[in-house]
Amino acid sequence: MRTRARKDRKPPDIEYAGLDAGTQYATGRKVDVPLRQGKLDEALQEIQKSHADAQTSYRVIEAFLRRRPEGEIEAISRELEARALRESDSERKYAAASALAFSGRREAALRLLQRAVEENYLPYPAMDRDPLFAGVRETPEFGRIRALAIERQRQIVAPWKARAAHSKS
């Protein structure tokens, strides 16, 4: 039996993030969920409430949504890309790539997405559904990065599948 979702109830990932209120993770969910749902005003409000100016990904999104001057958005984008490239956590490269793609910074987004995959952050199939990549998804570069992610996943999973098949025989 299915239950109806209450209209006043928050999405599950927002409720879950509430268990960890005040953390960077919780703040991120409060921005990312409405942003990916296309609720741009709500995402912008959450960015403002969080004082996320230290979060360069949110700074570029905020500048883009506020239609800031092109030079300002470009400067923030360059800073975000440089910071993300220095990160050892490739998931952050993916997050930065999604913010840049959303903000119309196609080349920088694809460079970071490529690097994330090269460093074995393998976001397939999520990258196919992430609405922030809508502006780059149909490019040949995205297709090549996607293919690389699929191939690397296959390479990682193949030995496990072989062991599982061998243990069944």
C-alpha cells in the first residue's frame, strides 16, 4: 500500500540532512536539492542563508543566477576550477564541474569532469541524470568522458564478477 506524501513534508534528503544540521553536508543539500529540482529562487535563498561565499561552487551559481557581470562570473569560475584541481577528493571536482556547467562554463566544466573520471570518480549513470549537466550533455566531449567512466567502471567490476562466477561453479 502506497502512502501519499504530505505536502508540508520536506524531500527525504533534506530531512536526512536535517539530522546533521549546521554541517557543510546539510547546507549543501539545502542548496543542491532545490537547484537540481529547478527551484532556482529557493536555491538562491539557501545560498544566501548559508553565507556560502566560502563555497566557490555556490558563489558561481549565485553570480550566474543574479546575472552578475560576465567578468565577475568568469573570475569566480577560474577560481573554482583552480581550487577544484588542487583538491584530492575527485567528488569535489564533479561538484565543481556541475556548478560550472550549470553556470554556462562548458569548457571548464568538461575539464573538471574529465579529471574527476581520470581520478576514478565514476559518476555514470548519475551524470546522465544530473540536470546541472544539461548544457553539456550533448557535446562530443561529454560523450567521451561518459564512455571513459563506463569503461573504468567495467574494469573495476569485471574482477568481482569473475570471482563471483568462479565461486558459483
